[in-house]
Amino acid sequence: MRKLIKIIKLGRIYFTIPGFLIYLSGSLLSVLSGSDFETKKFILGYLPLFFAQLSVSYSNDYYDLESDKKSKPTIFSGGSKVLVDNPELKYISKLLAISLTTLSLIIATIFTLIFKINYIFLIIIILVNIIGWFYSAPPIKFSYRNLGELAIIINLGIALPIAGYIVLSNNLSFGLFVFTIPFAIYSFVFALNVEIPDFEADRYANKKNLISNFGRKTGYLIMLIINLIGTMYLFVISFIEITSKFIDYKINGYFSLLPFITILMTLIYYIKIKINSTKLIMFNISSLLLFLVFNNIYMYISIRLG
């Protein structure tokens, strides 16, 4: 029983929460655009993404074992430490990662064929699994080659909202492109947040990313600038009314002030008071999750009132 608990802990299932919220956002946009919300398609469409994300937790802990020995685990960074303390589970971790990836691809293929889903969905699932596997795995090892942030942006901020939209609408649109850009921006912010606590461990393991290259203080400044760009983008497109018949992006812009203000405050605290960066990062990530939740609630209310 204890072994099973450790294996479950290794999967860090809570790591799938941001992905689910983003996938839900894409589906809600599809409904706002005129599609019906079909629960069966929504759930079956999410399952391949869920298994792909879960696979990453197991494969990352397997391939990042050395760096995890020096890291301090948090909810969203530093590994689970399960393999550090229980190296005998390494084989199981890799086997589960492979099994989950395989399951993701099988379900996606069957779902695409049975429900006649646009093949772009299947391509997305294949891409997500490839990027997820090689995030830490050789020979590509994105997270070791200054490509970790880009991998997270693609898998979290681009693939998920598009997949959520296609599952219900079965097509793409210009409105979806406009809608996806903020998710890419805030996924970048999320990526930097999860890298900050691992600064020392990443340098020890020779991982190359923005934080290990330039340090925590610079990382906070970059996050603040990127967040400001996200807020400005939302307000600008609300004023030029690109997709005003679906969403009032000004509302999303107001919501985006939450992570912006939070990151500004954590930057000030980090510089002036030198509070533990891990604790500060949890405030930042919580604000990003609340931003997603508020956006989804807003879209749901818009659907109900529409």
C-alpha cells in the first residue's frame, strides 16, 4: 500500500490542473462561438491530454533524478523527490510514463476516428506527447537546452486551448488565434515561476533556462514585463474589437491585473526583504490559477446570459 501511495505521489496529478483550466477555456470559447457543449466529447477529448500531462510527471522525475537531489520540491517544481528517496521505483516510473503516453495516443486516435474529429486534434496530441517526453529525456532534452520555456508555451498555452476548441467545434478560427495568444504569454510566466525555486539545482545539473542563465532577480523582472505585455494585449484587442461578439477582452484585462500586481509585489518583497523565493512563487502561481478560473467563470456566465 505504501508503495502504491508513493507511485501515485510520483505522478503529481495536481500538476494537470492548469492544463485542464486552459482546455476548458478553449471549449467554452467554442460554445460562445455557437457550438453545443457535448459532455462526452469534452471528457473524451481531454483524456489524451490528461494522460500526456501525467506521463510528463513520471518521465521528468526519471530523467531529472540528479537535479532533483539538489532541489527543494514545491507543488509545481522540484520534482516529487519520490525517486530520490526510493530509487528502486525508477523502472516503474519510466514504465508508467511510456504506458501513459501510449494510452494517450490510442485514445486520441480512437476518439478522432469515431467522432470524426478534425485531424488537427490528433496532430496536437502527438506533438504534445513528443514535446512532453523529450522535455527531459535524451537525446533532445528541451529543458537542458534553453528550450524548456518554449516547450511549456507550446504544450500548455497553445495546444490545450486549441484542442479544447476543436473537440467541440471541429474547426479553427481567427477568433481562436486571438484567444490563444494570452495563454501562450501566461504559460511563459508560469514556466519562469516553476524554474525559480530550482535555480541552484538546475545549475548543478547544467540545465539551461532563463532563470539558471540570468538568476532569480532577472527572472522576476522578465515575468513582470511579460505579464504587462499580456495585460496590454487584452486591453488593446478589446479596444479594436476584434472578436467583441464573443468576449469582452476588457474584462479579461482586468482579471490579468491580479497576476501582474502579485508578481510586482513578490518582486519587491524578494528585493527588499529577501523572503524565501519558493513561498513567493506559490503566490504567483496561485494568482495565475485564479486568473484562469475567473476567465472561465466569466465565459460561463456569458454563455448562460447569451
